Amino acid sequence: MKHQLVALLFVFDFMKVLVLSIVTGLKLLFKTVFIRKRKNISEQLALVTGGGNGLGREICLRLAQEGCNLAVVDLNYEAAKLTADDAKRYGVDATPYQIDVSDFMAVEKLKKIVNADMGPVDILVNNAGVNFTGPIVEEHPLKIQKFMDINLMAYFWTTRVFLPPMIKRKHGHIVAVSSLAAYFPNPNVATYTTSKFGIRGFMEALNHDLYIQGHEDYIKTTCVFPYYISTTKSLEER
């Protein structure tokens, strides 16, 4: 009976995700065809956190195809360098940087280095994150704290550091990678789900702040909600 209930819940969650995906896809198609013009990001500078592996790497390569220069940020320098080298094949500038984005002072230092190396950041892509599963009562408190620092607080720190220069220049775009878990929580991933709910709330609040402060015309925001994807970023692998 228990297994049957779990199976039914899984099917129910899957159907919710499917319906949401279809509705979101139709909305995006409508806006793309009838409302929005394609954004030209050629020769702009994008800083992508967690750019060495998985989704972050794919984001970097796709941006490079659009002619976007890249600051590839990752705790794994070799992975960041490989992504940067591959991005250069598209004729763009790409530089790897090794830092822990959960450290505010390290992010402050990163801004100065990137400004000196490549210039001001036009597009900030907050993608860095880790994943683990298990009941919250079985996880060590320090591990949970580190997890939240990487998955959520790092988004605060990078935005806090890179947003003010964007406002001053009246030009910028902030992107955050959340998850469909921010809408549909699953068992045994309470910490992960909470961090993704936090990103969703942070980006919605940030968007409201920019509107109230009168910056919405030149500072744009995007929050992405991927489904299950292949990644190597677990807390144990860091």
C-alpha cells in the first residue's frame, strides 16, 4: 500500500510538472513570437558561477555562441579553464576564475579582478549550487549550513556586489538558476528544496525592488526553473 501511494504521488507530481511545462512553454512561445525581440548580447560580459560543469558549462558555451564574453567562475579551476578554452572557439574572450562564491569577501575581490581583466559585468548568471538527498535529521548541522551558503547566500553576495555597478551604468541583467523543486517539493530533499524556494523568493523580491527604485527599464532579471539534469556538483565532491 505504501509503495502504491508513493507511486501515485510521483505520477501526480509528474503530471503537475508536465502541465506547468506546457503552460510555460506556450507563454514563452507567445512572448517570443508576438512580443519580445531577440536580445543582442554580443560583446557583452557575462559572469557565470558554477561554470565549470553541468548546466553552468552549457550556459557558458551557449552564451559564447551568441558572441558573449565570459568570466567562468568555479571552485574547480581546471573545470573552469576547460570551459573557458572551449568557449574561446567561438571567437570570444573567456577567463577562468577560482573562488568560493559563498564567501562574501572572495566575491568582492573577484569583482575587482574581473573589472581589471575584462571590464564591468553586464550579465550575472547565478548558477553555482550543490545537491544532496536525505532526511534533514540525518544531516550534520555544519553540512546543512554550508549547503545553504552555497545554494542561496552566494546569490545574495554576488548580486550585492555586481548590481550596484550595473545600476550606476544603467545596464545589466541578473539571472538565477532555481529549480522546479521551488514549486513542487519532493521527499528527502528538504534542504535543497528550501534553497530553491529561497532563490525564487529572492528573485521575485529583487524584481520588485528594482521596479520600486525605478531601475526596471535597464536592469532585467530572469529566474530559471530546470527539471532533473545531470550534474557532478554534490557537497561531497567539493
